[in-house]
Amino acid sequence: MRLIYSIKKMYEFSKTAHLKGKTIGFVPTMGYLHEGHLSLIRKARKENDLVVVSIFVNPIQFGPKEDFKRYPRDLKRDMKMAEEVGADLIFYPDAKDMYPDGFKTYVNVEELSDKLCGKFRPGHFKGVATVVAKLFNIVSPDIAYFGQKDAQQAIIIKRMVKDLNIPIKIKVLPIVREKDGLAMSSRNTYLNGKEREDALVLYQALNLAKDLIKRGITDTDKIIKRMRQLIKKKKNTKIDYIEIVEMDNLNPLKVISDNCLIALAVWIGKTRLIDNMIINKLGS
Ligand code: PAF
């Protein structure tokens, strides 16, 4: 497996691959890989001639008080894990090369970026869309793979690709969960034993919503109220939001409709976790 730091070398690799008629599958990550990332890499391996994984903790998607500095980093560990599931290349750019002095151009996917997490993390999705657009230009993949856990991110990236005529297919793969239901996240490493237990309440709340919908409750206010009550039983939690929204435009729904998204962001102690579930009227 190759490790490339330089943007120029990355361009050259992709250009040569395309000239040889090879397809490139791309998994953008911020590293500290877990089974969720590995599921994306495995899928990319199956569907492409070459698999590129980027590891870049993108400074511009973190707010000033957020966890940029303490975000877990371990390149050696990530390289081993990525190689085991078939990655051909790790692209590991430097922040100074990605955002050199004088950098002025940002990608903002309007409206979608201001909803859900966007309300609590201003500028976050502008940072995500900008770095993903840059990575797409540098890596030039045929298909890029994202996890459903970052549902809003995936919707924003799909919109960006459509709006800017970027010729890359976006695939979104299901959330990978620990055996007990906690959605895999690099940020789970922040949790201590008690917090790790409390964090299960996110998935429990989503399942409660699913059960209520199955039992015929379609009023989203009622469902959200019950979810809030369940989460608040854990003393160490703070809810940023629980929303039930339309999948494509993230507009809040009053009544459950087919193919809606239940999304939440909850602090467990000092760690902010997100989770979601796609649901239809029958709760399936
Ligand atoms: O989902 C992530 O890890 C990041 O937001 C991404 C897409 C790699 C952009 O930095």
C-alpha cells in the first residue's frame, strides 16, 4: 500500500490510473478508522480497480471551541487497518498544502448546511463541503463512499455534486453499530465506562421512535417528546436536537411520512454524538 503526502503526487497517481482505464473508489476520512470506515473501504474494494483512502483532520470543519486538537490520530494504526481491507493508497495531505496562505474559496451548500447539526456547528458543513470538493478534485475518483451515520453530510455532498456537475458517483452505506447498538464513531474513544453505557440511550431513543411509529403514532411532536423523556433519564446528557425530517431537504415533518429521517445529536458528558434512523410509515 502506498502513502502519498503530496497533492501533486496524488494527482499524478490518479491521472496515470485513469489513462490506464482503471477505476478509482475513494473513501474520505479523518482517520482513527473503525469498522464503519472499513465497511466503506471493503465496498470500494469490491467495486473498483483501485481504492484510495484519504486521512485528513480537516481544521476548517471544526469550530473554535470544538475538538480539533484532541481528535484521535494514529496513522500507523490506520494504515494497517486500511491495508488489511484492501486499500491501495493512503492520501495524507498536510493542512498547509490544503489551505496555503491566501486560501479564499469555500463551498457552501445553502439551507441544507444550516439545519440539524448546522444550527449548533456554524460553518461546519461549509468546511466539509470545501474539503470534500478539494479532495474530489485531487483524487478524481469514479465513486466516493460515505457513511449513513453522517446523514446530513451525505445529503449535502450529494447536493454539491449535483449542483456543481462533479462527475463522481456518491454511495452511502448503512450505519455500522457495536454489538450493543452504539453507532461506530472515532469520537466514541472519548467516552469513559459510564458514558459509554449512557451513550446507548441514543440508539434506544431511535428504537423507541420506531416502535411508536409501528404502533401507529404519526405525530412527530409526540414521538420526539417521548425520545426526549427517555434520553433525559440519563443525567449526564444534553440534547442539541432531535428532529424528524424529510430525507432530501431536511425539512421538519409534523406527521411521519414515507422515507423520513429521525436524527439526533446528544452530548454525553463532554462528547457530542450523533445518530439517526431512516424510517417509513410502517416503522421498517
Ligand atoms: O466524515 C468525515 O470523516 C469528514 O467529515 C470528511 C467527509 C472526511 C471530510 O473531512
